Amino acid sequence: MARQTYEAWLSEERDSRVLRAIATNSVIESVARRLPMTTNEKSFPRSGDMDVDVIPKGTAYGEDVSAVSEVILVAKKLGRAVRIAEEDIDDSIIDLINDKKIAWANAYAKKLDNACLGVNAAVGTGVPFPSVYRAVTTADADTGYAANANHMFVNTASVGYDDFSELLALGEASDFYADGSMLWIMHPTFKAELRGIKDNDGNPIFTQGNMVARQADTLFGIPIRWSKGAVVTTTATTAPPAPVAGAAKGTAGNRLAILANPEMLMLGVRSGPESVVIDGRDGTSALTDETLLKVRARRAFAPAYPAAFAVLEKARPA
């Protein structure tokens, strides 16, 4: 088939297969608040508390003195390169380059979600962003949040009605709870447990949606988005570990269910997804007849407020 060669980074076109794959598999890319970035680092003010006064006619407005804090987003590059033999491109009846880009998109979706949702460590090697899990389990002096205030740990055979009801109550008590705007983000292993949970009247609390009609699954009437990245890990990964029997809180492999206000998921968008194809007949690649495909996206992320989330962490019972 005809060879595709480009010597510049090209952004994915709107509604391309790559973008559809990312939107389908990444909760963060599809629901987070997208913040354009024209530089590698940018600070965004958090929407702080503010009071409202009753002002008599002719009286001066009272001035708000709430502290203004900010979130600093630092863009990180998530990418990969792959070498493709010239013969495989020329002889194949499939679009091998685009298939490789789809494979990257699926891996990128899982890694981005895991980095933003489940990593238990501070930003450093292998940890590009502060995750929701890290924020909820760590004290935050700037916002007055106490460590683990919105965190639940369950180490039983299954998660029950009372567990999810308590998790929802944690979210409802937050100043950031907004009816009609909340979202569950869960690892798909919670599906089996949810299907068996009923209220006192025998009605299921979990309602399966209709993919054809674009209706989401719901729990207590709140939409659910499933993410394979909703797992506790020590570094961002495309292959989170399996749950460990008898694991303690914070152990890699524990599964997560998160109640979130998506407006508080701050996703900085610097560039991409984008790719470049370097022809195997040019440069050093010409020595091996291999075309080089590079794919990348530059993203930043931070949870705006720890109290905007409620997290249930489930370990595998011993």
C-alpha cells in the first residue's frame, strides 16, 4: 500500500480513530476540565470560598478577604516510538502505521488515568502528576484538608450498600458537591459487586445504561465512568498489578471507586495527541530500512481541591 511519510509533528484530526480510542478509554481526557497551556508551566487560581452580604441601600459593599490560592500545572510528555520494517509497511494490506497509533492511544488512556487517579506517591520519577488518591490521603495546609478525611478503606469479600452510601455521604458533605454534576469513576471490577446490591425494598441501586443510546451506567442516579487506571500504584503504569490478598491501605493493586466533581479535575493541554513519521529511507534509519513512528501528547494535571473527591479503596480480603 502507499507509504505515509511526514517530516513534521501532525496533530490528530478531529474525530479520528486515535481520539475516539482515547475518549472511550480515558475518563480524564473525556470529563476533566481542559485548560489550554501555551507554556510548559502555568498557574491557575482555585475557586476559593467567598461570602455574600446583604447590602442596605447606599451602603458600601463589603470586600472579600478570602485567601487566593493557585494550582501550578507542569506539562509532561507521554509518548512512545516504534520502528516498523519497510517491508511490513509495503506488503501489508492494513494501515500498519495507524494501527500502531491506535495501540499507543489505548495505552496512553490507561496510563494517563492511572497517573491522575491512583498513584500513591509524590511527583517524581515515574510519577508525572499529583493524583486524586494522593491528594485525598495527604494533608493539605493550603486548603485546610486533613489527610484521609474523604477516604474509606474496605477489606471485605465485597463492597455493600452501606459502603457506597457512606462514600456518597462523604461527597455530599463537601462544599464542592453539586447535584447533577457529580460523577463516579470506578475500576471495572466493581461491576460484578454492584450488580448484586439492592436497597431495603429489593430494588437494585446500580442501573446499567444503554451504549447504543449513549446512556451511562448509574449508581444512586449518578453516572459511572469505568477506568482501568483507577488502581493504587507506586508509579504511573499501563499495567496495574493484581490485588494482593490481605493488603493494607495504600498497597499497589487495591481498586478504587471515586466520587468526583469533574470541574475539580484540572487537565492542562499543551499539545497533541500528535505524531511524526520518519521515513526509513532517510538518515540513519536508511541503514536498516525501518520507518520510525513517534506519538506523543503533552499534558499536565492536578486535583483542584482534595475535598472535592471521596475515595473508596478496596483490597482483596485474605
